[in-house]
Amino acid sequence: MTGVLPIALEESTKTLQVVLAGGKEYVGVMKLHGDVDHDKLNRVFKEFTGRIYQRPPLRASVKRRIRIREVYQSQILEVEGRNVLFKIACQSGTYIRKIIHDIGEVLGCGAHMAELRRIRAGPYTEDKNLVRLQDLSDAIADWKQKGDEEPLKKVIMPVETSIELLAKVYVKDSAVDAICHGAHLAIPGIVKLSSKIKPEELTAILTLKGELIALGKAKMSTEEILEKDHGIAIKTERVIMQPGTYPKTW
């Protein structure tokens, strides 16, 4: 398989759970083992959209037990003979080769996955964020030999790009260092917030400059936070920013 593979450095590894939860998107080639009517092929392909039951294949890194996965979109892009170019957007942990095998079973002719390319992983997409290893190697060489950091800044993205799909709250500068030491976020420390915060969902806590401080689990919805004047709004779970980055005021 080729395509997008997010790699995190140092403290940013704590945000990988966010990237994985953001879903994935693939394009690939399905090889049919027999001739199939195009209308039937399209109809069966669409049946594998929505919530599906799936047992991981034999060569998998997880237990082979039936589980439910969400396929957000599945479509056929092109058919040439028995080769079918397809696109699938799905929940993380969905095995595309197993979907292709199951489609072949339903069609009655059998099928296998010939090629697969991941074009999106969470907020990262092939057209906007893909960096080749050669690009990274060249950027490191420029930094070491010329002291030029600009190419390196283009290939190593800020940690804030990983939480693009999360709900967010922005806090006062005076609250930052306390959160860096593991304190939970109370309502008085919040300056602004997004409109999609839901209780028990992962939420990003940021400075007013947009710097990621920590990830936490929301204990209130957006509406509750706006209505109340006290109480814990976000329970801090993973601290990203180093303590001492902002002055201690507590």
C-alpha cells in the first residue's frame, strides 16, 4: 500500500489517537475473478456503505472477532475489463481488502485487492500534506549544511494540524501553565470555544495564539459552558505543551 502515513515526533505522538479517529480514505484497484454486469457491480458496491459487520483477515494485527465499522462512502470510479478502480472513505480500523473479498463473494465470482493507496488519514490529505522521504532528506541536508530552516518547516508540520477536526476551546494566558501541569479546565479560564463541543468527546485546549496546550474530555456541551459561570468544562487527559512555556500565575 502507498499514500498518506502520518508520523509524529516527540510530544506530538500524543495526538495520534486524534488522527486515527478521524477516518481514512482510499483509492484502489479490485480484480474480479469473473465477468460481472456493470449494474450489478454498482449495486453490490453501494451495499457496502454505512454500518457493516467485518471480521479481520487472517493476516491482521488484531483479534479475529466480528466488529462493526462505518463506511462513509464507496463508489466505482472506472471499470476496465475485470479491473475496477474504486474509492472508499471509512472509519479507522476498516480492512479494505476484506471489503473487496466480501464484495467478490456477494457478486459470486470472487475478487481480490490488486492495489491500494491511502489518500486521507484524519485531517491529512494526499493533495495538501503529502511529503516524500526525498523531500525530508533534502530539507534536513539544507538545514545541516546551510542552516536554512525554511524547507524543514514545510515538510514538518505544526502539531496543531493534527487537531483540525476536533472541537476546540481557547483559554486565558493565566490558565495555560496550570493546564500544562495537569489541571482540569474550569469555565472561568475559557475565552472562546467552538460550537460543536459534546460531553465525553475529546476536545483540544489551545492558547489565544492557537498553540495546542492539551487534549481533554469535555464534561459539558457548548451550550452548558455558555450558560454556566463555574465548574469543570474539560478534564485534561494528555498534555502537549511543556510546563513553563507560559508564566506561572497559580
